[in-house]
Amino acid sequence: LIWLEYLYLQKNKLTGTIPDAIGNLIWLFYLDFAENKLTGAIPDSIGNLTKLWALGLQKNQVTGTIPDSIGNLRKLCKLYVLF
């Protein structure tokens, strides 16, 4: 899956945490976890997704702060984090 460019998982009733391994999908342009039941912190490995253009995390139950590694996402144009 390393070559995956779009991961759209909105409204899939997902539970648990966002795995650290998400940072291995280095070709992602679009990542959408919106409207699930994800908990825990946003992993630091999110900063590895340097090609990411849009990130949707709204309407989940994630906790903590947005990791500093998000600053690595220089191409990020859209960040949705409404909780």
C-alpha cells in the first residue's frame, strides 16, 4: 500500500486509534477519517506524509494536541479537525 494516493474512510464506524503505521503511506495526497469513532492522539508519524494535500479528522473523539510534526506537511492545503 505504500503507493496509495487516496484513502477515504469517512463514515465507516471505525474505532480505536490511528495507527503509527499511517506514516508509512508516504505517497498519500488525501486522507479522510471523518465521522468515525477514532480515539487517542494523532500520531507523530502523520508528519511523514509530506505529499499530503488534505487531511480530514473531523467528528471523531481524538484527544491531545495536534503534533508538531504536522509542520512537515508543506503541501497541506486543507485540514479538517472539528470535534
